[in-house]
Amino acid sequence: MITLETSAVQDRLVELIQLQVLYNRLHAVQQKKGDLPRQIEELQDQAAALVHSLQELSRQIDQIEGEIRTLHVSNDSLRDHESKLQKTLMAVRNEQEYYKVEADLKETQLTIEKNLKDIARLKHRLEAFQQRKAAEEERLREIQALMAEKEEALSAISRETHKQETELKERIDKLSAYLAQQDERLFRLFERRRRSLREGRALVPVATLTEKEERVACGGCYTLLPRQLQWQLTQRNTIFVCESCGRILVDAAFFEEVAAAMP
């Protein structure tokens, strides 16, 4: 078992317990927000992706509409040319000229037909893009409405917990500064473990496992601890650290005693 040396051990243990209790309370307050921040972030990502997709769809729609307009203009010109060729065909005087005009007329008519087919194809694509755009716009409105609802819920919780959260942070800062002044090495160890462990539980009371013949275990990782340690913890004259997870260990009764005395 790892032990730490420090002056006024019981005082340091009390300060560490108080600091951990304050962090536990802060975590509980922040947990009232639940999964809302992550849900809002995911909705924001979905909305941003839809906005980008809609911009691309709008660009493609504009491009297709431009191509359709161009083909219509081309066909208008071709029909004028077709009309002139038909008039010319009626007025030709020799066979050679007649065949030349007739060939030109057929080519013009074929081009008009091709343009009409292209217009039909493009209109089909345009309709598909417009339907997709309408569906994505509806989905975006749904996401934005849901996001606004969740943001309002989060805002309400934040307003409700702001004062309590602010007070807890102020108390944590004050106690952290004091502990760092008394034993900076011990405070840094606590902070490193708090930042790296789930829920920031750097200090835990030992847990009693009745099914293991009253054996005690780390209250964080539940690794069984030596029997002798249970008595040593009650003496409150040594700081013990779990060899498995690195959490600071304290007697459960001592932890409850200090926590109950805190405002």
C-alpha cells in the first residue's frame, strides 16, 4: 500500500475530504443538466450539415434551371430558323438547293428534339433535387425546433443552479488555495487524480464488502485492501493511496463525519 508523508495528517485529511465533498456536490449540481449539452451539440452538428447540404442543393438547382433556360432560348432560336428554312424550302428553284435546305431543316428539327429530351431529363432531375431540398428544409426546421426546446430547458436548469454552482466553485477555489499553501505536493496529487478519474473522485471512503468476511475495498475501483489497513485508516495519522487506481483512501466513518459537519 502506498503512503504519503505530510505534516498535520489529520488536518490535511479533513481538508482533502472537504474538497472532495465540494467537488461531489458540484458534480451533482452539474449533473442536473443531464445529457442536454451533448444533445444540443449533436443537434447543432446535424443542423450545420443540413445547412451545408441545402446550400449545395440550391447551387445544383440553380445550375439545372440555368441549363433549362439556355436550352429553351436555344430552341426559340432554332424554331425561328426552322420557320425561315421552311419558307426558303417553298421558294427554292433547283433540286440541289432544295436538298441543302432540307438537310439543314432536318438537322435543326433533330436538334430541337434533342433539346426537348434534355429539357425533360433536366426537369426530372430538378424535381428530384427540389423534393430532396423540401425534405431537408423540413428536417432542419424540426431540428431547430428541438434544439430551441432543449436550449430553453438547459437555460432554465442553468438559471436554477447558477447561484449554487458559483458558490461551490468559490468555496473550492478558496479551499484549494489553502491546501496548496499547506502542502502543494499533496494538493497537486489530488488534482491530478481528480482530473483523470471518472466523476473526479480523487478521494474515496473505503467500502466494506460483507460477502468477503468484512473485508474492505477501495471505494473507487473496489480492489480488496489488506485487513490491517482498515484499522490503520481509523487512526487518521497516515495518508494511504490505492495501488490499483491511485485514489486517496479514508475511513468511511471519518468521511461521513467530516461531510456531515460541512455547511
